[in-house]
Amino acid sequence: MAVAPLNLCRQFSISSSPSSSSLHPPHLLTPQLIKIPNAPQNPKKKFSTSCCSSSPSPIFLPFLQTPSIKQPQNPNKDEEAEESDDPLLKFFKTRTSNADPLQEGRISLQKNRRTSWHLASSLNDPESEAAPESKTENLDVSSDKIAETPAEVEEGIVTKILKIARSLPENVTLGEALESCDFGGKLGVEECLEVLRVLGEEGEVMSCLYFFEWIGLREPHLVTATACSVLFPVLGRAGKGDELLVVFKNLPFKQNPNFKDVRVYNAAISGLMSCGRYNDAWTVYEMMEASNIRPDHVTSSIMITVMRKNRDSAEDAWKFFEKMNQKGIEWSLEAVGALIKLFCDEGLKKEALIIQSELEKKGISSNAVIYNTIMDAYGKSNHVEEAEGLFTEMKAKGVAPTAVTYNILMDAYSRRMQPDIVEKLLEEMEAAGLEPNVRSYTCLISAYGRQKKMSDMAADAFLRMKRVGIKPSSHSYTALIHAYSISGWHEKAYLAFDDMLREGIKPSIETYTALLDAFRRAGDTETLMKIWKLMIGDKVEGTRVTFNILVDGFAKQGQYVEARDVMHEFGKHGFHPTVMTYNMLMNAYARGGQESKLPQLLKEMAAVNLKPDSVTYSTIIYAYVRVRDFSRAFYYHKQMVKNRQVPDAKSYEKLRAILNVKAKIKNRKDKSALMGIIKASAGLLKEKKKGKKDEFWKTKKGLRTPQPRPPQPSR
């Protein structure tokens, strides 16, 4: 849908005339983003103008105007003749001018009122006489009555704007649609904030941006620092970093010092961080320092998070944290939590514990988020005992565990393939009054699914989750598909994938990778190619694991051309072959009886600056031992030892045992041949007499026919 361009790249104009309150024309070529008067006006100030969306008929014009506007005393005769022919006007003129103010006020202030127009049963009934006039009076509610019910008016204005935003015609922006509407001065700052918040939650980013532009062009202006704090994170989450920077740089910092608020800078930095613009986030922070705006603990927390996502070192983050402390920013849970998260991501768990203890020495108790961060780091590094110790300490200090806490422990035991402990944690979680969520059951499914003969238990855990009313996620289906893959049930894995699509759950790259692995194990290259094409059609970018699975799946079935195509295709996306990729190809060529290709693959590895590892040499040695080419096997063994790529002790012991047996046979033959050469050169070798070969026994030693002995003379 083509819409009008958003004009954000322009300077702010300063208007000193308060009378310029007309709305911005819908197709002005160079509109201003925000028009700000010299003297800041009250944004809550109400102004009253009539709606100009449609021109009313001359018949109803007197009734739609406010009572303060008087009608002409002596109208023209032509107008009187025209009005006298109108039957509706004659009907209103037959009514008395008496009105019931109590009834009128009650109807105008009644919530969710329903007006019912009807004719009076008698022309002389006073109650029926007052009804039409009071109904028509309600069409134009005075500002005094609106002031009595602000909540109702605000809700109506917000709902009206949201309704317009949700039903925009094609090629029309929200700003253009609102140009033809006037809210009679009832649109204030709070209403604008609510509209921005709701549009942001609904994902209507461009409508949110056009509405921000529209309120900036009104007088009195309704753009505030809080509005910027709402808009910037919305733009950041939508990846609109360029638009965010344009709006931020065009804010009237000089004309209106209210915009020099730390919350505006924090929101801009947070939005840029959400869309991955880390360098721009640092630029905004430097602008804040240049403007002598004092940062707060939220600024410290956001900037440390920016450093973590930008993969800055823990040392740099600690220096920044100390710099903030020198500026008077005290320790807070937000900043320390972000710092501990950065240390844990770098594997510095002990240092994170030291920071936590320093925080408590300053009188600030750790919350569940900090404990969860450190526990998660220990759990992912397979230090479950330390995670359990932190869990016990957490409860001893009165910090209530959350559902995330139990999920971290269950995920740690799931990696250890201990589903019985995961079941006990589920029971303990329910006893503590916490309801297990989809991640809790996913950990249980994964714990069963990692073991080869327990995929049926993983399926039972999946059904238990659905019975309690929890909708499976893509991670849940991925764990189930992986369980079927481990057990060799590739048909069930594909059925689970079909159920996932039927329920409207979008598969992730992990889901596709688990499904591809299932058919790689089954050797079904046709379905493997089908799933790969489906993944490309869904625009799901593969990872290096996906790449290696496809290469191994095609190569092991002898489809080397398809394996090479996969390598070429993934190379376009930046996933170039690694040592593991070439090891898979070598293994596939060796299993296919094409060991002659192995030296060529070694040359390819050298051309792309890849050094063979112990797996590479072991694969080549076993390939030549399998075809009894011991000379090449011993040659590559010497190369392996020379390049110090010896495998682990157990694998190397097995390899040496095979090579020693072959070496003894080879050495024995070599020794016999060598001694023969020496004896022949010294003349010590006796020439064997060539007798007549036995036609059947080939004159083998020990199997020759014994010669008859000559008769001995008798004594």
C-alpha cells in the first residue's frame, strides 16, 4: 500500500501567533513536524470549533449551532418561502419553546446512553414537547458539561482515533485522516499518550509515527517528553532506527527545555539498542553528556546492556560502571543486574558472585532476577550443584523463587538427562503455588527426548501439557521432534511437524534442524530435500548446524553433487565450510569406496586455510586400513603425530592397536625381504633346486609326496 511520505527531516518552526490554530492541510508539500509557540501553553486547554468534515444542510443549521449564535432577525423573503415548504421545520415550529433542563442534563451525562426518537402521542403533552428540543440540544454538548465527565470524554476520543487508525483507506495515512476531524479542544496530552501506547502495542508502527507527526503540528502542541518516551521504544522494536534518529534530532531542545529530559535520552538509547544500532546508541549518550544532562541508574543499566549486546568485554563494562559511580550514580538493582548478566555471559561466574556480595554490603538485597541470572549461568555450564546451592540460599534469605527459577533448574537437569528430577521440580513448583508454563513442560519433554529409548515418555509429557490447557510453542514441538529423531521415528517426527503447522505455530530454525536431522538419520534424501526447500520458502535462514546436517545427509547416501550444492548455497549466506564439514565429506567418500578423493579434499582445506584435526587424520587412516593400503595409512599417521593432532587417549589406543598388528606383519615381510637381499649379495643364499611341480599340490612344503627309500641290504 503506497502512502504519503512521512516528512520528518525538517527544522522546527516557532510560531508566536496563537491564532494560527487551523489544522494542517492534508496535502501540504512541506509540513512541519512540530509547531511550538514561544510561550508554552497548557496542553489540557480546551478549544471549541465545529466539525468541518461535512457541510450540514441549511435546514438543520440553526439547530446544530450553539445557543450563543443568534439567528438573523429579518431574513429575506425568498429564504422564508423556501423554509416554509419544509415539513420537518414546520414540525419543530409547532413545538413549544419550554425545555426541561433536568431531563437535558440527565440525558447528556448518562453513560452509554441510547437516544430514541419518537413522535409525541399528543401535541399538547408537555413532556413530549420537550423531548425533541432536548434531543437536538444534545448534538452539541457544551464544554462545561464535558468538564464534568473527563473520563468519558477521554475514552471516547481515544476510541474514535483508534477506530480511524484501524480502518484507514488505501493510500491514506493516519495524519491525513485526522486532518478532517476536530475534537473541539478535548484532545489533551493524556489522550495522545494513550493512543501512542495502544498503537504501539498493536504493532501499528507507521500509524503511531504519523499520529506523532500530526499532534506535533497542532496548536497547542501536544508533543511532550513523555510522548517521546513512548514512541522511541516502539520504533526501536520495529527496527525503525533511521526514523527514530530523525525524530530525535529534530526535537526542539533549544526552544523547549522540557525536552532536555533524561527520560527522552534513555528512551532513544533503548530504542536504538532494540534495533541493533549500538554505535548510534553511544552517539546519543555522548550527546547527553555534551548537553550536561545527568544520567541516572536507568541510563547506566541501558548502556551496560548495550555493551553486552555489542560484545564488549567485562573489563570495559566495569570501567563504565565505575565512571557512573564517580558521577554520583549509586548502585541499583537494574544497573548491577545488567552488569552481572554481562559477566555471566562471558563465563565470569565467580566475579558475578563477588559483585552480588558487594551489592548486599551496600544494603541492597538481591532480587529473584539476579539470582536467576547467576543460576542460569551455572546451569548452562553444567554446574548444577552450584545452581542448587544458590537456590537454597535464595530461599533462606526470603527471596521467593519464581517460575523462571524453577525453569532454570529444570533446564539444567534436562541437559543432564535426568527426567525424574524434572518431575520432582514440577511437583515442588505446583506445591509452591506456581503454575508450570509451556517452558516447564518443554524441559520435561526434552529431558525424556534426549534419551534414545524414552521418546514415548516425551510424547506422554507433551500430551500432559495439552491436557492441562497449555498451548505448545515452537520449542515444545522442536523437543518432541528431536525425541522422535533420536529414536529413529522419522515418520512420527513429520506428523508432529504437520500438527504444528495445522495449529498455526510457525516453525523456527531449530524445528527445521531437528526435522532434517531425523531424515538424515533415516537416509531419506528425497524428504530431506523437500524439507530444505520448504525452509527456504518460509524464508527461514539456516545455521551452521543446519548446513552440516544437510551436507552429511546427502554425502552419506552417495549424493556428492547435492552435498556440494549445499556447500555452495550456504556459502552465499556467509556459512563457509569448516573442518567439521570436510570431515563429514571425507567420511562419506571413504564409506562410498572413493578414498582416492581424500588427498584432494586435504588440498581444498589447505586452500581455504583450514588445518586438519585429529578427526580428519583418523578418518583418512581408517579409510586406507579398510582397503588394506597400509603404506598410506602409516604415512598419514606420521603426519598426524608430526602436526600434534593426536586424538584422545582411548581413540588413539584403538588406532595404535590396529596399526601395530599391521606393522608386525609388514615388518616381518620387510625383514625377510631385506635378509634375502643381503644374503644374495654376499653369495650366502643357496639356490633352490627347481623340481617338477606337482600338478595338484603345487609342491608345497610338507605336502610333497614322500620319495621311496632304497632297499637296505640284509645282514
